[in-house]
Amino acid sequence: MGTVSKALKLLSYFAPDRTEVGLSDLTRLSGMNKATVYRLMGELQESGFVEQSENDRAYRLGPQVLHLAALREASTPILSVSRRVLRELSDETGETTHVSLGHETHVQTLSHAYSPSHATKVTMEDAQTVTYHATSSGLAILAYADPEFVEQVLAQPLKAHTSMTLVDPDEIRAKLAAIRETGLSDTLGSFELEVHSHAVPIFGADRRAIGALAVAAPASRMSPEQQETIRAALRRAGAALTHRIGGSPPADYPQNIPA
């Protein structure tokens, strides 16, 4: 792993529930030696990607991250465009909806919406990171990713988040093949027990899957009729979001398949 990759890896340890991270924690999380972490964080600080709090000297993300995020949104405004799609999809299905982007080692939630229809619902966090193999969003992206990337993901240790998580690479490959037949993925209790999630991939201008749009619901509420409603709504919403960001599905992406 090169210097740049190591520095970017350190940035990945910041999360909604870990907005500030100390040097010792970064050393522990990254597995790098303390001197290397200190040097890399110093370089990131000089470039404005991190800054240190005055009290305990813990690191937090700096203004340069916001600058890059704004540039990303200006070039590919998936965040602003997705909010209306998420709201409409949540209203139609009565469940939690979210859009995620795929990264090299993980999937990250970009935005979400809740429906007022139910007091009991699946809760989300923006910027939450999840694994590819255990989520409907991750599997939807992997199903349309380059084979080399799929093998790269499956070659890593695959965490069993629950007793229902698929961790056998061959079983995951078979599931990806099934997803390509319908263009839609679903998982039950794979990342969180009692959560049934459906997702469709979102494609960019180069016809590659850049993320996924998903609906997550308590498994106890997922009747056959509700599944049909969610699948049909997801197909429409996914196609709309892909179109609104200037993307197009690949030629082999299934069209007009019944829910």
C-alpha cells in the first residue's frame, strides 16, 4: 500500500459515531505503527484534510473534505437529486429508503428518508459504512461491477454480521448471478437481524454501477404484497434516479420485469 493509500485509509476511520479520533486509536484501527500514523496525519493536516481540536488534540475532518464534497456534488449531484426520489419512494412504500455509493472497500450511505406511516421502522445514519457482501445495496452494486473488483471484494475476510450473513464466496457469486437476472437484490437478516432489504443499482454516465437505492423494512411487516409494492416502486425510482444524474443502465440490465 502506497503513502497516498495509507493516508486515505486513515480518513476512512472517521464516521458519524466517531467524528474525532485520537492518534492512539488511529494507530490501533489502522494497524500501522504510531510514527507512521503521526507523520501521515501531519501531512493531511497541512493539506487541510484534518484538523486537531484544541482540548485533547484529537483529529477531526478538515475544510478540504467539504471542498471536495462540494465539487463532487457539483459534478454528479446525486445527493440533491436523490432527496426527492427518496421522499417519494418512502411515501409510496411506507418504509425507510436510502441511497448509497460504492467505494473500494465498503458501501457508504449518502442519504435516507423515513415514512410517517409506521412508528416502528428501520433507522439509518447518513455516512454510515456497511459491507458489500452483507447488504442488498452492496450486492446490487457488485452484481454490475467489473469481475476483477468482485473478486477483490470476495478475497477479503467476509464478516458474518449475523447468523444469516453469506460469507461463502461461491454462494455470493451465485446470488450475484441471480441478481443480474432480475436487476434487483434483497437480503433478509444479513446485516441486521429482522431487517428485510431490497435494492437496485444506480448507474453513472459510463453505464457502471456507482451506488444503489434501497428500501429497508422490519421483516415482520414484509408480506408478499408489500414485497411486490417495494420491488415495483424500486424499479421505477431506480430508473428515475439513474436518469436524473445523467446515467444509463448497461445493455444487459433487465427491463420491464414484473415485480
